Amino acid sequence: ADERAVLKERIKRLLKEKQAVLVAHYYVDADLQDLAEETGGCVSDSLEMARFGRDHSAKTLVVAGVRFMGETAKILSPEKTILMPDLDATCSLDLGCPADEFTAFCDQHPDRTVVVYANTSAAVKARADWMVTSSIGLDIVKHLHEQGKKILWAPDKHLGSYIQKETGADMLLWQGSCLVHDEFKGVELDLLKAEYPNAKVLVHPESPANVVAQADVVGSTSQMIAAAVNMDADTFIVATDNGILHKMRQAAPGKTFIEAPTAGNSATCKSCAHCPWMAMNGLQNLADVLENMKNEIHVDPAVGVQAKRSIDRMLDFAA
Ligand code: 13P
Ligand code: SF4
């Protein structure tokens, strides 16, 4: 514990010295989330991380999350220095949607409006018409559907089919998935609900359909936290990365949060629902990165300009 306290103090000093700001996601280490808040940075979902980074006056942002979050920050603010604790922190959705295959897929369907999830590379965003995050994807597709547009959606198949069901839009889906959320189990969730009949179920829409179907609230990480605070219930079953429980417990003290079942955590594994790439962010590598101003994110400027158009569409829609 002492070692962590020393590292936290060192990071606070370095953030000041380097005039940098820390932007963290709810799935990273609890100490990093607290540090971000204590030092005037932010901890939030993908949409708010993007907006906060864009609007902050600091010249250097340290993004504690996964690569697409750092790239989005760079695309929105090419003049800023964007650092990440570990540049190898990727995402199974990003890995499962290579730009060349995705471009070929889009080329085969020129009549469709291309909507991609934030969890993609800069090159994939550059090929898209719109980028969306989990907090606003539903509203944007609804809007496009009302305009009579047919959609090509990538990469998350669960989020895509959830939005398809809710909006009735004509959506052609790329078949990607998140390796964390894909593991939540509908039958086991049903059994757990029977044990806690008064619990409300909060589900991230990257989860499989038979899990989403049992939700009281489906939403982004920020929306799930807001529901935990605002809903009139004492107990919640939470189907998303368990890094989120730190903020839920802080924001709604006295309420009880239970992890939704995955294949592993029922028997052998106590923390299966944790993203291995989010877990690469730690106090030590954060301190090292700040000390040496290393691990900078670069995005090809031409690709960045193209990708920015699809991100700006979302931010303008959200405004
Ligand atoms: P949010 O935008 O809901 O924070 O989701 C990001 C993510 O990677 C979920 O797995
Ligand atoms: Fe990607 Fe899933 Fe990790 Fe989120 S939790 S970064 S979607 S692999």
C-alpha cells in the first residue's frame, strides 16, 4: 500500500511538472481512476473521454485506457501530445476488424451508410461515415433510419443487433465481439436473478442478446453508473467489466453490486470479466511514461483528417 501511495504522489507531481492531464476509463485500475479525478482530469465512458480531451487546454494528455481511446484523442487534437501507459493495450473489437478487410466489405455495399463503433482503428474510422460510442449509437442509428438510410455496422455484432432490434433499421453487421462481454451467460444470469429477486440488472450492450434481454437498463459505462445512482433499488447485478464496480460503489455507497456470471466466475475465476488490455494500465508504467514523456500515440495525419469527420459528426449530433 505504501508503494502505491508513493507512486501516486510521484504521478501527481509529474502531472503538474509536465502540465499534463490524465483521462481514464472506468475499467482501469481504481487508483488510476481516483488519480484522474483528484488531479483535475476525468474518468468516464468513451464519449466523455473524447470530449474532455478535445476541450481541455493541456498540451499533453495521458490516456489510461486502450489504444483506440488514445487514437481518438490524437485525431481530435493533432496538436496535443497523447501518451499512454502501454501502447500494446488494444481491444478485441479493434483486432477483429482489420482496415483492409473492412474497406473491401464497405466497397461491396456502396449503398449503405457506414457506422462504426469507437472501438476501431483510425483507418477504419477514416472509411466510415459516422463513428458512435455505446452511449449514443442507438440515437444516431435511429436518426439515420428515420432518414431512410440503410446501415453497414461494424464491428460489434451484439451492439449492432441490439440497436437493430430497438430501431428496426436495416443493418448489415460485421461479426466482431468483445472478449469480455461475450462471456456473460444468459442462463446463469437468470438463476442469479432468482436468488436476488429485487435486484436490478445493468447491462452493457456489448453483451449477448440473452443477457441484454434480461436488463432493466442497457447503456454505456456512464449510463450504467447513473442508473446505479438514480434507480430506486438496493441491489444491482452488473454485466460489464468489473473495473466499473469501483466507481459504482463510490457513487452509490450503501448499495450492493454483484458481478453478472461469466463462464468462469461461477466456479474457478473470481474476476473473469476484466479486460486484459485495460489491465495493462498501472501506476508504475503511468509514472514512467510521464517521467520520460514516452509512449506517444501517432496517427497518420491524412488518416486522422478523414477519421475526424466521422467522429465530429457524432460529437455535433451529441451537442
Ligand atoms: P463505454 O463507451 O461504454 O465506456 O465502453 C467502452 C468499452 O470499451 C466497453 O467495453
Ligand atoms: Fe475492447 Fe472489450 Fe476491452 Fe472494451 S472491454 S476495450 S470492448 S476488449
